[in-house]
Amino acid sequence: MTRFSDRYGYQSDDVEITVRLDAPDELRDIIVDIAYESGLTPLTFRSIVCRLLRKRADPNNWSAFPNVDNEVRKLIGSCEWYRVYDVVEGLYEYFANSQAYLNDESSAEYFAKEINNYFRQAGIGWQLSAGKLETRGSEAFEYSLAEASDELAESGRTTAANEIHQSIADLSRRPHPDVTGAIQHALAALECVARDVSGDERSTLGTILTRNPGLVPSPLNQALEKLWGFASEQGRHLREGREPSYEEAELTVQVAAAVGRYLSKKAIP
């Protein structure tokens, strides 16, 4: 049965992201609730969680409610924050392999939909995509990355598209995102497109921008040259104690993706 809000299209705006490297207590309980809604039984849930967390099931617990349910909630409630997200991926894998259905959608689809809805409502900076958790940013961030990746791939620039995917993967690493790797891959994607568009297969992005002032409109080209300098220092020539923040890496990835998308549609005059 569909909910009232789903039937009539009522939906609240996404809450500002405040949680990424953490798993609040409410999230841990909500995961259990959504798994049950998706058709999982407490006994099967316990088996999955014990396997993922390398824990031994309590042999004295047999009744599903409340004993095994309490055991499951205790296991999820006491593990490290990043293991909670391992459990989310493990649950999706189970549902996908079971090929079970709830009305007109599979259990896997329902689970992913409800998990992602909760992430947006609770300001959690993750999203379940094709069974894997990826970092989630603002709507503009998500749009720019998705559009850039799709358009680069469609234009035959698969190497650049793959570099964008790699930058997202680096930002999504648990328990610590690889911010320098994300910056490196994002700028590699942009440099790859710039080389293809300019016909200069050897020069760096900075050199290409200098040699081709019409490639990006002024004064945006100057800003892009500064971005290249920042990324070179922070992503390639990192100094002790100068590791970039997650937010700086996220901004760099977004800008690089947007400019790469722009360049993919453009040829030098």
C-alpha cells in the first residue's frame, strides 16, 4: 500500500547534510526497521549482521521478537560507525540476490528507496547507488557530477568519465575519504578533456589554458588556472600539515566536473 504522501506527491526538501563520518543512533534503528519492512526476518537479519561484523550469534536467543530483534539492534548499535554502512550494503546484496518482491517493486528496490529517503530527510551525506554507498552532496553537486559523467561518456571521452567516477569513489571511502585522490582524479578528468579539445596531448591543463586563452572565457580562465594551481599543490604536491578538507575536495570535484562538461561541448576557435 502506498503512503498518502507518495500518492499525492508531497515531499519535503532535503535537509542540509550534517552527517557523513558518523552513524547516529536513530539511523542504526531505522536501518533495522526498513529491513523488516523490506521482508527480512530477525533470524535472517541476525545471520547477515553476524557474518558482516564477524560476531557470534547468541545460541540462547531463539524467539524472533523481542530476543533476536534486540540482539540485532544491539549488534548494530554498538559497532563502529563505518560498519553500519557495511551492513546497509550487505542488506541490499541479500535483497538483490533473493529476488523477492513487495507488490510491484523488488525488496532491493524498496530497501534502497527507503534508505535513501531517510538519508535525505536526516541530513546524512550518503546514498545507495547500484548496491554501493557513495558520498552525497547538495542537489547542484549531484546534478553536475551526473551530467558531466553521462555527457563525457556519450561523447566518447570514457577516460575522463571514469576519472570522475574515481573521484566520487575517493570521496566515498570509509572510514576516511581520500580527499587528495579525489582532487587528483577530478583534475585528471578535466585535463583529459582539455587535451582532447585542444589537440595538445602532452601539456598540462595550466599550459593548455595559457596557450589557448579562448578555451574558457575570461576572467573564468584565470580562476581555472588558480584552481589548477590549488589542485596541483593540494592533490599532487601535498605538504606536511596541509591536507585539504573534505569540503575543499568536494568543491574542486564539482568545479572540475562542470568545466569538463563545458569543454566537452566546445572546440577551440
